[in-house]
Amino acid sequence: MTSESGGPRCDRGAGDAAGHLAPTENDALRRFAGIWCRAVHPLATTTMTPDEFEVYLLPLAHRLSAALCGSPFDTEAAYAVGAALVNAQCTEPEALPAILGVIDAHLVSCSSPTGHPSSAELPAAPGHEPLAEEGEPLSEEDEPLSEEEARARCVRLQHALAAGFVRELRKCERDEQEAISRAALAARTEAEKALHASEAKFQAVFEGAVIGVGIAGLDGEVLVVNDAMARMFGGMDFFRPGRNVTEFVHPDDVPGAHELYRELVNGERDHFRIEKPHYRDDGSELWTNLTVTLLRDSSGAPQYQLALAEDITEHRQLRERLRYEATHDELTGLPNRALFLERLDQMLAAGADAERFGVCYLDLDGFKAVNDSLGHVAGDRMLKAVAKRLQNCVKTPAELIARVGGDEFLALVTGPAAQTDGAGLARRMLAALAEPVRVEGRELRVRASIGVVDGRAGEIGRAEVLRSADITMYRAKAAGGNRYEIADADSNARVIARHSLTNGLPSALEKGEFFIEYQPLVRLTDGTVRGAEALVRWLHPVHGVLGPDQFIPLAEDTGLIVPLGRWVLEQAARQAREWRDADEEDGEPLRVNVNLSPCQLSHPTLVSDTVAVLENAGLCPSALCLEVTENDLIGADESALRPLRQLADLGVDIALDDFGTGYSNLSYLRRLPVSTLKLDRSFTRGMQRAPADPVDVKIVEGIVSLAHTLDLAVTVEGVETAVQAEHLRGLGCDTAQGWYYARPGPPERLHTLALADAS
Ligand code: C2E
Ligand code: CA
Ligand code: CA
């Protein structure tokens, strides 16, 4: 009955008591599943391994086998098997023919008419569970199948399987498509929502923005602007249809703005940011901080330009006002030092172009006197008037005049050689100040000293220019003022030396750097020491001992002579008191001569100071002689002479120093409160050697006789030789001073000299 090759082995009742298939049938179907697996697995995209796949196929084989032998014959199971194979991913195009091929070749021979599994539910998806319980017995009445019948059934089963396969495949495809379109739909809805949200956001930002937003085409045509932008420019009308951004150009547009715009619309740059001026609809000026961004389409091609504008007009005005205030002088409105230095630095940094320049440093002469006598209000008016006149001298933008201090102005002229003439500018400035200035009903003469420095950019630094201009200005002042001087290296060096001394002067007195030497005054009749002249020296920390000629003029210029002179007077008076105390017993005490500067002469406290000094030292007035030069007294009126007269009345001796060097009328001497003439050294020089110069002799003779007629004593200066001394004694001179007797020296030495006389 059994057939190894073709015939169906549908033996009934071959199951055991538990209903299991006979081992032979089971083995045959296992083989079938094995062959099926080998044929189909390579064509399936399943994740199952071949063994797992074979286990999956076994129940399907059973169902086909059962269907083949089933009574009544039903192809439903094959249909389900087709679907199950699709679900196991046997969906490659070659898979179905392979499936059918194995069934066609082996199903009939592997099936028995009795042993078949029932058609349990097949899983929709591939699983590793067996598809059905095995060994459900057929009914007793079932008849065995003929070979022919079995093959016919096998063919129908193949058809049914193919139909189930195809339908399941379609169903899968449909499901897949549906899933895809559902997903696509969901994605689109999501995208639309997002787009809507972003558009709403953009719209809200666009409309609500405090910053101006506008979009224009690449041709510049304005497409849309928000309210803030419209407000900024004075209303929506400004952006009426058809307006083009290229119409909004301001004549003072920042340099490079046009270039940036051109690059952007040509797609060469993606954005730029500038501070830019515009005109509003009403013509007023608007400044914006403008950012323009290029908008591209999805392919990257330039499409629109987006402008974001912030109104910075007020901010800018404030900034400009602050800058103006920081760079201009409040009183006169002229540029101040900061602006001047900025321009000077710019010019000097120009370097390679080697621009020529001229700097004028102008300082008013005697401005302090105006301030002191007429008050600050008048001083300020005068400065304003001066500033206005100087400003009028400025002809071109290459010239700049600044007020850099109280009454100091700096002018700068730059440009090609022909026009950069510092001296020319200085002349113009002096000419502009020539007419008196009217202040509070008075006509005030304005005088100024100007230092001019001409140079070439890159050859001289800022500090040097300013120092040189300053020094040269002082030279103009020293030369009498109301003039200009031109800087040159030699004069600068001299002035610098002078300046360094002047700077050190004020502290020198506090630091005790001054000391006094005394030069004896000798009575010609008996050769005794009558007293000494106090001569001040400065022990300078750098320059060593400096004589009075080197610093007294500086002290006079700076006013320091008043405290210095008072100090000399105090020291000299104290010294005279010491001498007196030292030779109590000897009759006539040593006297002291002290030089007075013209500043001291006109100083209001001269008399009271002198009296106080004498009292403090406990010295009687007749022990003091004040020396005043002839020149200081020429032209002095009675009120100017009053302090001297008061001192003379108190008993202080007054000597006319350097007599003969001035041009005073001799009869004028009668008006002066002097008691001694100090004949200048120049008259006695001709008598140093015998024979004496007869002219000098005659002059001295005349002066002595005249002086004696007027009751004046005569002191001769610069006696260097014995011949000279003898000659002068013969001519009737009273007192002599000079190296022949002693050079100026420390006070102790004088006492020794005096003692030597006495002995
Ligand atoms: P002076 O008042 O005519 O003083 C005399 C000057 O002649 C002194 O110069 C003295 O050293 C110098 N001398 C004295 N004997 C001879 C001599 O035989 N031959 C020559 N060739 N020279 C002689 P010194 O000390 O340099 O003083 C110069 C001037 O400085 C003084 O001239 C005086 O005008 C001024 N001076 C000195 N001390 C003071 C001071 O305390 N106050 C003020 N205001 N001026 C002073
Ligand atoms: Ca003197
Ligand atoms: Ca003298």
C-alpha cells in the first residue's frame, strides 16, 4: 500500500491511541518542510534562520497535506498557507514559483490519506509556534485517494495557495501604502501647522516689532514695511507703492554704504550693518542703525532684501552733543585742547605724505592784570572777543584755532608747502588783535606773544612740537611781547636751561638751597671795614653754585623775588646783629648792604616788612643800607618814591647802585631819598693800572665833587688793585668794594677782616 515515490499515503487509522501521526508520515512531511525550506529560504527576506524557517513551514506542510487528503476536499487551507508565506516575508518575485515547485514535486508523495493535521488558525504574522495540533483523525468513512485524484487536488491547492499568496501580498502592499499615506498626511498636517505657527509668529513679530522691518525686491522696490518702519520715516505714505530704496539716499551717506548695498543685491554678501542718515517724509533728518539681509529662495538664488532699522537719531544727537562738549571750550566755543591734539596727532601720523604744518602757540600779554584789575567777568569778555577775532583768521578747513588754557590759544595750519606758513598765520593773528577790544565801556589793548613751529609730519613728535612752541612763545614774551618768534634749536636749548632753573626756584627757598656771601665795604680814609654787601647764591642740586645774575632775573619774572628778597633781608639783618654782638666794645658797628629789586620796591609791604625785620633782629635802621639801581628809579614819581623816603626817614641808608650806567640827570639826584652813590665798576676800570685813563679820572672827580655838594657819600665798586684804591682815595671817594680787599665770602671771614683792621 505504501508507495515511496508518487502515490499519496493517506492511510487512515495509522495514528496511535493519543491521536499522533505515525512516525513515517511525520518524517515524510518533515522532509517536505526541509526541501521547501532550502528552496524558499534564500528567496525570503525573513529574519528567521533556516532552522526556524523550517519549523515555521512544517505546520503549513501538514495543512497542505491534510487538505490534499481532506474530505470533503477544500482549498481554503492552501489559501491560508499562501497568506502565511507572505507573512513570513517570502515576497521576492522568485519565491512564489519556488514554493509552488516544491509543492508540485513533493506534496502528493509526502501525504498519507489518513494522517493530517486539522486546520487550526494560522497566524497573521510569522511566528515560531507550530501552526496546528497534529494528528487529528479523519472520519471513518473517508476513502483513500487515487493517484490521479491526488495530483488534481494538488494542482487546485497550488492555485488556491497562489491566490491566497497574491491576495495577501496585495493586502500587505495596500496596508503599507495606507500606512505611508497616513504618515504623509500626518506629516503634512504637522508641517502646515508648523508653517502656520511660524507665519503667525513672524506676523506678530513683524507687526508688533519696535524695530522697523521692511522687505524690498532686489531691484529696490519696497514690498512691505511694518508700522514701526513707517512711523520712523513719518508715515506709511513714505513707502507708497512704487517707491524704491535707492531714492532714500542721503547726501552725507556714510562712505562705502553704496558698495555694501551693491554687493548684497548682487548676492556677493549676505548682510551688512551700518549707521546711516536718511530724510523723513517732512525733510527732517533720521539716523538709523540699519541691518540689511539678503533672503534667498530654496535653491539659494537671491530673492529679497530684508531691512531691520533702529532709530538712533536721539542717541546720535546726544553722542554728538557730548562729543562737541568734550572737544570745545565752553566760554569761547572754540575747539579745546583735546580736539586740537586729536587733529595734531592725525596730521603728524599722516607720515609718509610728509605734510607740512605750522603750529602757533599764542599767549596774551598781561592778561592776568586785566583779570586782577577789572575782574573775571571782564576777563571772560575779553577772551571771548579775542577768540572771535582769532577764529576770523581761520580761512580754510586746513586751519584750526583752539583755546587750550586761560589765555592760551593754539593754532594749526596744514597742507601743501605754499600755504603752510606758521609765521603768516601768526602775523594775521597779531593783526587781528591790533585794534583795542571794547569791554564794559573801556578800550582794552590786546597784546599777545606767539611761538611758531614749522615742520613736516613724520619728522617731529607731538610733545616736541608743543614744547618747542611753548618755549618759543616765552622767547617772544622775553623779547618784550606783542610779537611772534620762530622756533630754532639753539634758542630752544637756552630757554630749556632757563626753564629748568625757573621750575626749581619756588622749592629752592623751602629746601634752603640759597645762601649769602658777604663782601666787605672798606673806608678809604683809614682802610677799616665799615660793613659788607649781602650777595645771594643758589646751591643748585644739579648745576652747583649759581650766581645771582643766573637766577635773580628769573625770580623777578616769576615774582619769587619778593619772598627771596625778604629772606635775604632777614638773614643779612640777623648777621649784622651777630657782628654787632661780637664786637660790643668797639665803637662803630658793622653795617650791612642789601640789594632791592624793582618788584620789591613797588611791593606794598616793603616798609612794614623792613621795619619788622629790623625789630626782629634788634638792629637799628642806620645799620642797614638798601641798594637800589639807578635805572629802577628813573622816571619814578613821588608816590613810587614814597616807601624809600619813609625808610630813609626812619634812618635806613639808601644807596644808588650801579651809578653811571643809567642816563639820569644829575640834578635829578636831589629829588631822590638817597645818601650814597655806588659808582659802577666801568668807571674805575681805567684806573686799575698807572697811569690812569685821564677821561675816567675826570669823570670820577666830577661825580665825587657833585655828590659831596649834594651831601652824598661815594662808594666805588670793582676795586681790584692797590693802584686803583690809592687813586680813588686821592679823588675823595669815601668807601670801596672789590677783590683787592676781599671777594664775597662767608660772614665769619668779614669779622676776622674787621678785627685785622682794628689791630
Ligand atoms: P652788585 O650789586 O653790583 O654787586 C656787586 C657785584 O660785583 C657782585 O657780583 C660781586 O661779586 C661783584 N664784584 C665785587 N668786587 C668785584 C671786583 O673787584 N671785580 C669784579 N669784576 N666784580 C666784583 P654778584 O655777586 O655776581 O652779584 C651780581 C648782582 O646780583 C649784584 O650786583 C646785584 O645787583 C645782584 N644781587 C646780588 N644779591 C642780590 C640780592 O640779594 N637781591 C637782589 N635783588 N639782587 C642781588
Ligand atoms: Ca649792589
Ligand atoms: Ca653795583
